[in-house]
Amino acid sequence: MEKKDFYIFISDYNLVKHNNEFYYRNCFCWANSVSIIKIYFGFSSELGVIFDF
């Protein structure tokens, strides 16, 4: 399967900065085994998250 990006909004910014990129630690339980997900600053002024499955 091709990799898809799932875009959501979060209200709890538990951020980790790594290599000039921001990550959100302690993701939601329905995100399977993904433990660190990449923060995406996109078309909205709000903070979103990209899940890579």
C-alpha cells in the first residue's frame, strides 16, 4: 500500500524538537504503534499532525 498522511488537529502540544523539526510525543492510542508523529504547519494557522502509516 502507498503511504498516506492523516491530518488532524491537536490541543495538547507535547512537542519535541529534533533536527529543526517539531514532533508530538505521546500520540493518541488509536494511532497503533506510532509513538512519535511529525508536526505539520500547513494551510491552517492551527497546529496539525501527520500520521505516517
